[in-house]
Amino acid sequence: QKEVEQDPGPLSVPEGAIVSLNCTYSNSAFQYFMWYRQYSRKGPELLMYTYSSGNKEDGRFTAQVDKSSKYISLFIRDSQPSDSATYLCAMSDTGNQFYFGTGTSLTVIP
Amino acid sequence: ETGVTQTPRHLVMGMTNKKSLKCEQHLGHNAMYWYKQSAKKPLELMFVYNFKEQTENNSVPSRFSPECPNSSHLFLHLHTLQPEDSALYLCASSPPRAYEQYFGPGTRLTVT
């Protein structure tokens, strides 16, 4: 069983739509949860991080963590063509080892 | 230069060659990482350095040899690689809050 499961997509939405990206995990010791965005031919860029359970909002982005279900989500409101990228979830227990999902490819159509 | 830089951006090498990848961070961070990114696979953490000391080595084959001469520079020395080692190699650094990693653009490695 993989540590982190993420639907690779691809996901295609019209501009202005609400996007929901999700990951599930198996290790209950994970307590740091991150979302990265990766544009083509670039390295991943940290978007959001959350410690333990709860919600965190930053502009059009909202990250949710449900530790009881071992499920995390990233919501993108009012999606823009510039949001087209691959979104990676990542998790850590100690802060020294990091486990990534395979990434979800998102295209926002103008 | 700002952020995390990596050179070269692209590298093609034969299985008998020896080459090195270079990473430099200009962020004043104390931890640096090497990752391997292959198509349709999660990022694989290879090595972790904290204050120039290697703290993690995730069962990486010995044909990959890291070097961290100071907290701003990280190298990955490559020798007798296999075609399955072809991938994007990413370097990252982080401040004391280890979850906050900053990635370089990567080196696209092709082993022929």
C-alpha cells in the first residue's frame, strides 16, 4: 500500500469553476500536510501547509485536513488559466521525511 | 541569483560516464535535499543534509553519491548509471521549519 494516494487526473475545468483536489494517506503519524504546485519544466512551489487537522485559507486557496479519515483536500475558487499545473500533496511525520502523491494534472480552460 | 539554482538543466550521459549535478541555495537555509521525480511516480526523497551533515539516505544505490561542502551547496555525483535512472532530479532547501521546502528547477537526466 502506498503511503499517499492521489488521483493523477487529468482534470479539466472551465475558468471560474471551483476545483477540488484530494489525497488519502495510510500513516496516522503524519502531522504536517503540504500542497505544491508544479508548472511544466519547473520545480514544485509550496502553496499551502497545515499542521494537524483543520482548515487554512489563503486567497482563492483553501486546504483542509481530516485526520480521522486520513484525507486532505485543496480547493481552488474562481479558477484561472494560470492555475493550470500539476498539484502535489505531501506529508511528513517528523519533518525530516516527506511523502508525496503522484500529482494531479489540472487544466483550466478559458 | 535568488532562490535555489541547479546546473546543468539538462544532461545526457552514457552508462559508463561520471558526471555531477550542482545545487546552490541563496536563502540562508540549513537543510538541503535531493529528490528524484519520474513520470507517474511520487517524488522520491534520496538524501537529506542538515547543517552539512547527512541525516537521511533512503536506500539509494551507491552509484549516486551526495556531497555537501557547506550549507549553501549540494552536489550529486553520478557514475555507472542505468537507463532507469533517467528522471528529473530536484534539489530543495528549507529553513528550520522543515515542512517549508523550496525547490530548484531540476536537472533533466537521460542515461543512454
